[in-house]
Amino acid sequence: MRLAEGGREGVAMWRISKEGRLDRLVVFVAGAGKAVPVGELLFEGADRRQSIFRYSRSWLANDAAQALAPTLPLRPKAVHSAPYEVPLPFHDAAPDGWGKSILLQAYPNQRWGMAEYLAAAGNDRIGELSFGPEPDQEPQQFIPPGQPMLDPPAGQASLEDLLEAAMAVDEGRAQTHHLHLLFRSSADIGGARPKAHLSDGGRGWIAKFPAQGDGFDEPRAEAVCLDLAEASGIDTPDHDVIRIAGRSVLLVERFDRRGDRRLGYASAGTMMGRPPDEYATTITYADIAAVARAAGVRPCERELFRRVLFNAFIHNTDDHLRNHAFLRDRQGWHLSPVFDIVPHQRGRLVLPPAPGFDPLPDPRIVMAAHVRFRLDGPSAQDIYDEVVQAMGRLDACLDQRGVTARDRSTLVQLMPFAFSPPPLRG
């Protein structure tokens, strides 16, 4: 084992193995005005690495201590990550496709694994977790030693600058100054599409940019879907779509923050104990509701029924387990606001409504599954009627969000039930 400086100032000393891999991460949660150390991740192995997580004695003795996730109970026994590199809750704090692409391009000579991704991603990631080398120091951002530094620039970049940088990375033409900008604002972010963090007047936002290969103006289409979700009675974050440098940018308020307070976060994939890279699955919406209830999460059968019904209407067939999540506030764990909702070409939902039901995005199939969500017929019908009523606002939403005639024609083909809700047989 050797020690390496984690930054230009030489303050943060990370434990690095002879293979150049991080051996240890101290885990912090955002406390009252400061980060509090709650445990550590210890890594072993060179190629196929695994780790153990152990809560710290000080956290276990803290009267305010809470488990980091329903699947990571608060107890002194160490949790082994096998067969994964880290226990599943930590995957939710790690960068995903987009964030990883920034780090890989910024430091192409670094050997990357979950330890390095977690440590290098920065301190504005989703949820309440952060990481550092020592419990008596503040969380730190790991900067690989012996490589050109990409120090986060001072000040906040303009949205136009971030858009240009994201487009450069997405199109494979990124230069050092693009990576400088995105290293701070995007390296800790989840999802596959180009995006960045912003702050405005104490409120945090995610800026979602267009991407190569989009068949229509996705930021505007997603704004329309968020409008419809809100009208359908679904918990929806504040959002808006603006035009920057001739391109559409969707702004979505962060729902894992309450002012300067950070909330716990767990994806449905973590809640269900599924592999972090799993896409196709046999898990259903009803399964998520049942497992969440058993784990002490605020009951969410009604909300998940409404969401799968809504997804069937708008043909959101990218509804995989990491596009659903839970938050922990002072009242405990509950279903998060909806996110990443936009029509897709894929012909089947990733998650069927309930066991034994076809995953075709057809509202009539979802309605037939209502009893699996602890709903009686009249209650399910009320939800259906509310969603149908919201779909009646579709044309007005398209106009309000400035969706072009060409994109409108594409969306008519993609989401037929939204434009023409199917009648239900009595």
C-alpha cells in the first residue's frame, strides 16, 4: 500500500495499492451544516475487486443515526459486496454512463473501478453520500496522481458553455477546456444522456441537453411529459425548457435537496436487490410496491399504479428499475418524484404492471392489474379518468412547449394512447 495526494494542495491522502487502485473510502452523510463520517469501504483484489462496508462505532452510537438504505441495516456487522464491487446502495451514489464518460476522457490512464468512480465524482452527486480518505477530514474529490490535473474551475460556468462542452463530449470532439467545465458539473451525475448541475438562488437544477441520434427534440418532449404527469396527479419536480445557442435545454429541479439539506436516495433496483447493470428484468411495478412496503417505505401501491398507467399512455418504455427511486427525509422513506419520462421506440415496458401481466404499453392491460396494487375497481377507474383528463391537455402542452409540427407528427406515432385514450369496457 502507498499513500498518494488527492489534490494539488496535498491535503487529502488516499490509500492506494501497488496496482494503483484505491484501497479505502470513508463514507460521509450530510449532517447539520457539515459532513459526518458514518463508515468505510475497504477494497481488495486487483482485477475482480470486491469490498466490505462497515458502519463506524461513532455512527452506531449516534442517537440520530439512520441506515443509509433499507437494504443496508444499521448494525455493526460488516456487509460484503459479493458479487458486486460495492454493496448496491453505493451504486446509486456513483456516476453512470454520462458521468463515467467525463471521467474516462479526463483521465484516460487511470484504472477505473467503483472505488475510483465514487471518489472522483465530486460532492454534488444525487442523495446524501460523499466520500473522502480520512474520517477527520472533509469529503474530498479524488484526482488521480501522476496525471495532468483537471482542477475544477472557479466560479459557475454559463449554461451556454456547459451545453457546448456537453455537445463536444457527446460528439467525440471534446478538448481539455470542455472537460474542465464538465469535471465539476457532470462527473458525479447519473444517467446516460448529456446533463449538468446548476444552482440558482439556492435551488439546484439538472440541465438536460439534446444528444446525438435524437429522433425528435427530447428536452421539449420530456417537458411535455412532465406537464402531463403533473396534470395526472403524479409527484413531479418543477421544470422548464429553454433555448440556448439554438438548442433546447430541459431544466428539472433537484428533488434530492431541501434547501441546503440533502436527502437519502435509493433506486428501485437497489431496493429490489437487482444487479446495477441489469436492464431487462422479471420485476414488476407491483413487486416494487410490495417489497418497499415490507422494508418500511411509505406505502406506494396507488402511486406506482398511476405511474405505470401514465407510462403506458405516453409510451415511456424506458421504465427500468433505476428510473424509479425512493427518498428519505425526516419522515422516513417514500417514493421520489417522477423522472426520465419520455416516449421511446421500444415496443414493451421494461417492467410489467404485475406478475402474469403482459408488458405491452396498453392502459387497458394496466387497468386489469389494479387489484395487485390493493385498489378496488372504482378507485382504479378514478385514477384512469384523471390520467385521461390530463391527456386531454396534450395539444395545449405541445403548443406551450413549442414542439414543432414535425416532432408532433413523430409523437403522434410514438404515443397513440395519449392522443386517443382507449375506452374501457364496463
